[in-house]
Amino acid sequence: MATRTFRGTINSDWQTAGNWLEGAVPVAGDDVVFDDTSPNCTLSANAPATGQLKSLICTNYTNTLNLNGYTMYVGQGSLAGTILDVGANSKWGAGTMELYTTATTATNYNIVQGRDNGNFNVVNIRFKSDNNGRYIDIQSNIRIGGLIFTTYYIYLANRAINIYVYGNIDDTSNYNVGNISINLFNNSLYIMGGGKTIYCYNSILTYASVYIQGTVTLLRTLSITLQNNTNINSVVQAANYIDCNGYDFIVNIGGYNYNHDINITNIDSLIINSVTHYSAYVRFLSDITINKKLIITETIRTRSPYNIVRSATAGTKVNITLGNNCKYMLLYANLQDIYFNKPIKGLYCSYSNCDNITSGEYPEICVNVY
């Protein structure tokens, strides 16, 4: 293991030994440095050729590191300290950065310094680990291209930073054992722009918020688990239409006696599934149109219906418009301050200050959803 510093003495090619201060192209386990005198650099192949760099540090780098469509592999060894620093003023060319995680506690391990760098938003970040429950510590806001999981489920350190994703979100692992692609903790995820796709095998878990800024298309059923444990409102928000593409958008409620908010205006299929054992609130922050499917269920317990699905403000109704062909199921739901545009019947539901809803009991069936 060694430190390699890029000087670009011959040309801008990463793979040319003479371009490095030490006269050798970085190999697995090396610490790579781009400092304030490092010129532009371009990859002509994946780096390193095998294995992973220990770290890539561009703290004071102000020129361009062009990944040139290739992949940089970072994170090997003890993984204590910073494994990636994109630099406050560094610039990047499109490609992929694969970051490896560790089984150690989150704080001060696998550190990623994003510095809210807008020039990094052409780089796809791929999280990689060989076991579940691994950590990565992102210590500052970071703007990235796509977000890719090729891993068992991982945790981000419990901070309060923002991750801005300008590309697609893909989970290619197909074996997340904990039904979680990523545990955001108190960090918020922003999906920027429009025309993006989301392909997740399992849930995105957050104690904070997920914001979808433009139109998205689902390539699989997407499950976002809101787990508000700190009385700082958690929210899933979509400013525009969510094209479910025949799949479902699921909001799981798993938190404590606090608000878990939904701020979506137009969606094909919405499933609200409350699995918490606390008196959590699910609040609609805006009127919503649901085109094809609405399901509101609560885990059956002795005290059900228990958790509440309601408008944002007590006594003020939220409008839920169901499309002409929308199928629905309301099961063990406690609904308050909701206006439905057409008559709805639930099963074992309670309701107050709601329009167009009645509740039945077994053996009556509310609606055959499928």
C-alpha cells in the first residue's frame, strides 16, 4: 500500500505511470491524492485494474477528474477515515464510483465528503458490500448521478444530510436479506429532475424524508418505509405524477407516535401499510388523485383500528379522488377528515368527519382488488 499523487507530467492519462509523482499507476490498497497542483486527468480503463483503492482524496483539487465512462473502485482495508473526498471545487466527468462498506460502527468509518458539489452529479454512486447491515458515513450534502445498489442492505450514518440524485435509482442485488435496499436514517433523499426510473427490489427506509422532484416511472414495486422516531416529521413527497407502470407505490409506516406525511398529488397505485405498534399518524398534506388502486391497511392487533390516516389539519378535509376504474381496499383503517369523491366501503374501519365512506364486517367484502 502506498500514496500516489497525480502530476500529469506526460499527459492526462491515469494509466500512464510517468504521470504519477511516484512513477507508478495506483493499484489496490493505494491512497490516491489529487492536490491543488494536479492537472486534468482522464481514465482509459477501470481503476484499479483489480481490487479497490483504499481512498481517493481530491480535497483541494480544482481541475477535472474525468471517469470517462469507466468505474473507480474505492474502499479496501480497515476503511477508517475518509475513503472519498470529491473536493469543494473539483470537477468530474461521467462514470461510476463503486464504494465499499464496512461492518464497523458508522461514525468515522467509510467517510464520504461530498461538499454539496454540483460538479459530481454526473457520477453514479454504487454501494457495494459482501454482507448485510454494513455502514457508510456520508458527512456532507452530496449531489450524484445515479444511485445503484449491488449489495446486501446498508446503513448510512445517522446524520442529517441531503443526497441529491440526478439519475436513476437501481437495485441490482436481488438478495437484500433485510428487505431494505438502504437505511437512510435521518438523511433525506432527493430525486431530482424528471423522466427518471426507480428499480428497487426492496424498501428505502428513512427516519427523514424522500422527495421526488419530477416525474418518475417505476420498474418494480417501490416501498418507502417512513419510521419517524424523533418527532421531526417524516415525509414522502412527489411534486408530479408517479407513473407506477403496473407496479405499486407502497408507504410503510413503522415509527412512533408522530406524523408520517404523504404529499403526493397524482399517482396510479398507492398502498399505505401501517405496521407500527404505536399510535402513529399518517397525514395527507395535499389533495390526491389515485388512478388505479388505493389500499389502506393496518396490521391486525387487539386494539385495531389504532393508527390514524387523516388530513394534515384536524377538522379540515383532504380530497381523495379515485379514478373511474380505481379499485380499493380499506381494512382496519382509522380514517379522519377525508373526502372521497364516490361512495367507499371499508372492512372493520372506523371513521370520523369523512364523506362517502361506510364500514362493514365479515363476511362482507369491501372490494376485490385483484
